[in-house]
Amino acid sequence: MGKNTKKSWQEKLNEGQGLPKVEPITERMSKKWGTGTVVIPAPREVDGLMKSVPFGKLTTINEIRQKLAEKHQATIGCPMTTGIFAWIASHAAEEARGEGKDGTTPYWRTLKTGGILNEKYPGGIEYQKQLLEQEGHRVIQKGKKYLVENYQQNLV
């Protein structure tokens, strides 16, 4: 691959770079996250958890972080990388759908904390809202945020 060749979202999703790995929570992080260990997941792991959410069901980044922590026997799942990898997974899924691939990740079912829609997903809030409503969810607006009403009842 040439230096100027831009990687596709799917290629970014497949990069492992020595991940997953479990590390001690740094002093800087401990103010917010306490002590113990943090798992930095592999992008594919985050994608796999997002892919496992069935039609009509939901998950949140926090739920995914919790599952990653349990899987790797860590105290927490890294909030930063988990969010970034969910974003990459969403774009990789849209890219794959654009290529006519089946079985792409239903990223719209993964919400931010509090059931909030993710404006960074492909198509922004409007597209995520449309896809969620097609699955029977009710999206409501609170202030500037959009969230799935009673999302907790539909968590996997």
C-alpha cells in the first residue's frame, strides 16, 4: 500500500495493533475511573458486540465496555477506544452496505450513555433515528439531545 493510500473503514476495523490489552489504570485516569485495570479492546471485539444486538434490541457504549471488562477480567473497558472503535465500526458497516455486502453491523442499535443517539454515526442523528424507528423504537428530543424513550427496557 502506498503512503498516500487512504485506508478504508473496513481496513481500519481489521487493524489489531497488539490489541486487546489490559493495563493498569494510570494515575491520570484514576481520578475518574478509580484503580485497577483497563482493557483496551481490539476494534473487531467492539464490532462483534455491536453486531450481536438483535433486531428491536439496544445496547450502549457503557454496556459494551462492561462486557469487554468482564471478558478480559479488567476493572473497566476503555471509554475512549471503545467509543472510537464503535465509530469506526459504524462507518465500516455503511461502507460494506454500499458495496452490497450482507450481514453488516447494525450500529444504530448501539447508543451513547443514557440512550442518546450518536451524531457521529453515518448520516447523523436523522439516519440513526430513522433506522431505530423502523425497528419500533420511539426517539424523543430532550434539549439538544435525541434519545430512545425507555431504552433500558430493550437492552440486550
